[in-house]
Amino acid sequence: MDTWTFGWTVALIGMGGTMLVLWLLSLVIVLLKKLFPYKAETSTGSKG
């Protein structure tokens, strides 16, 4: 394997790995949003 082939292989694996990790993080975020949905606070009194 020459230098150029090795370089392109490492670059493509690196980019693919980055995209895979970002995809997994987005799945974790969606899962956490489903487990802990956002609830807006209702203010009963004025602060200050």
C-alpha cells in the first residue's frame, strides 16, 4: 500500500467514524428528549 492509498483510507475511515459518532449522539439526544420531556414552568407569582 503506497502513501496516497494509506492516506485516503485513513481519511475516509476518519470521516466515516466521525459521522457515525455524530449519528449515535443524535440518537442519544432524541432518546433523552423522549425520556425527559420539556415542561414549561407556570409562574404563580411575580419574582423581584
